[in-house]
Amino acid sequence: QVQLVESGGGLVQAGGSLRLSCAASGSTVSFRLMGWYRQAPGKQREMVALANSDGSTNYADSVKGRFTISRDNANNIVDLQMNRLKPEDTAVYYCQGVATIRDYWGQGTQVTVSS
């Protein structure tokens, strides 16, 4: 059974940086797409950044120029480097892996940015 496990969340002051990491464990699966989503209290889950297996990436406008997604295809790891964090980045961040048969989600990690 495949599991996605996130790490790296926490509390940081505005302007600071955090790095999130997500690793897949369990049976071998190939993800054509891996990415990060977030959900703030009272809001819908939104896409933050996506990374295809071919190396292409996609970012939400709100994080362009501040966040960088990277992935290790061989080991099914996807990281999110978050710089110049803002209070509005506060949310639970979820890792997603899109395989042929289904999507997989991590349990989420809290990121809190204080002003």
C-alpha cells in the first residue's frame, strides 16, 4: 500500500523560509505527477505547485518567484522550498501523487507564518 509522508512544516516569521518534503513508501508506483496543495481554514484546497515526471512545473500565481518545487523521480520524493513567506501562506500543506490508477494524498503538514 502506497503512503505519502510529508515533513518540514512549522512556525516561521514573515519573510522566512521553510522546506517541505514528501516521500512515498510502500509498494512501487510510478507517479506521472507530484505536487503540493494547501488548505487554509475556511477555504477550499488549492494547488500550490506541480511537477511532472518530464521535469515541467506549474505554480499558483500567488507563489511564483517565492516557491520552488523539485522532485526525485527515482525515489518518489517531492520537495517544496518556500521563501519570503507571508502570513497568507498559512495553511495545511498536502502532498499529492498522481499515478495511472489513482491519486494519493499525504496526511498534511501545518505551515504557520506569523506577521
